[in-house]
Amino acid sequence: MIHVKTASELRRMRVPCALTGELRAYVAGLVRPGVSTKELDDAAAAWIAERGVKSAFLGYNGYPAHICVSINDVVVHGIPSAHEIVQDGDIVSIDFGIVADGFVGDCATTVPAGEVAPRTRELCRVTRASLVAGIAAAKDGGHLTDIGHAVQTVAEAAGFGVVRDYCGHGIGRKMHEDPSILNYGRPGHGPVLKSGMVLAIEPMITQGTYKVEVMDDGWTVRTRDRLPAAHYENTVVVTPSGGEILTVPDIAG
């Protein structure tokens, strides 16, 4: 069952969502060659603590950090480490959520570090464009699969792969609520979207194969061909004209 948020619930959701958007912009600004992924996590942890809120990721099913930091062929769920140093030419995906006032906000972006290869930079641009298309399809009266179809159309038209094993989700009092939001599929199927539904839409797009595998740590997800992947996400509320982004500011990385 997809919960339609009340006006009061939506007002309260704007608090963690706005904080999540602000944290995204802050951490993205710290990405550069030479920084460790643990330094990014430490900076996020300090930022969160200063505001008296909580990371939605820390401890979630045992996850050991405040944010996920995924470099190059790591699609999602990269665990920050003092030994993992961002290199010139890397792309760095950062993903996190914040809990405040009883609700959760969730967002992600992929940030280039230094001089990134043209095709990889194009991957980032297209992944961002596929998110924009997915958000536009999140409109009252449409169908859930319209979102994934929009994402897939943009990504595959540019010759990129769409990850099948991971997807977006509903969000509210919990980080993961119904429905699951696939990033591919035929339009016009699934539940009818209604104003007030809140969705975390998050394309994960690959430069090569869409097939992925989980590493021995149980978290890190890599592309099977070890080619780069990009990840963008916003929490949005369904409206008659498409999704309204709650995780502001919305940055392209």
C-alpha cells in the first residue's frame, strides 16, 4: 500500500529533505583528488551532529557509516575508508539520508574529481537527465512504471545500461516504504500515482553492462565489467504537474 501523505506530514517531511539536500551540496563540495572517503564521512557526521539530527544510514541493517561513498565502478553502498583515496579522473557517488522530526529525506549525486574521461562525464550528465525525466513522470494520474520507463528511455538512448538489481522507493516515516520504483519497464502499468505520494527516485546507470555483483563485505555493489556507474537521487512529492523536489538544493555535481 502506497501511503499518501497528509498536508501536515508533508510539512514535516520538508525538514529532513531540505537538510539532506544541504548536506549533499556540502559533501559534494569536498570531493577532490587526495581526499579519503572516510574524510567525507567524518565531515558529514560532524555536519549532522551540529544540527542535532541523525543519519538514516548509520546502523541501518548494520551499515557502519553515516553516508555511502561509491567510486567509479562501485554503483552503490560503498563503505567509507581511510585507505580509499579519491584520484584525479574518478567519479564519486555520495548517497545518504537524514532523520528529523520523525521523517526521512534521501538523496544522492555523482561528483567528478579532476579531469574525468569524456564518456564518463557523459555518463554523469545522462544519469542526471534520466532522473529529471523520471521526476517529470511522477505526476498525479500517471502510473508507477511511467517513472522507470522515462529513466530507461533517456539512459539507453545514449548507449548506457540501467541497473536492474537496485531501485528507488517510497519514503516517509521509514527510509524504505512502498512502492519499489524500478528504473526500467513499460509505461502505463502498476499503481496509479496520486498527489501526496512521496518517492525517492534514483537512477543507477552504467557505462557498460547493467549487471552488478555484491562484494564480500556484504554492502559494496560493483559493475561486473568494472566500468563506471553514476547515481543520482531526489526525494519528490507527486503533484499534478510532476514530482516536486523536496531535497533542495538540487545539484548536478
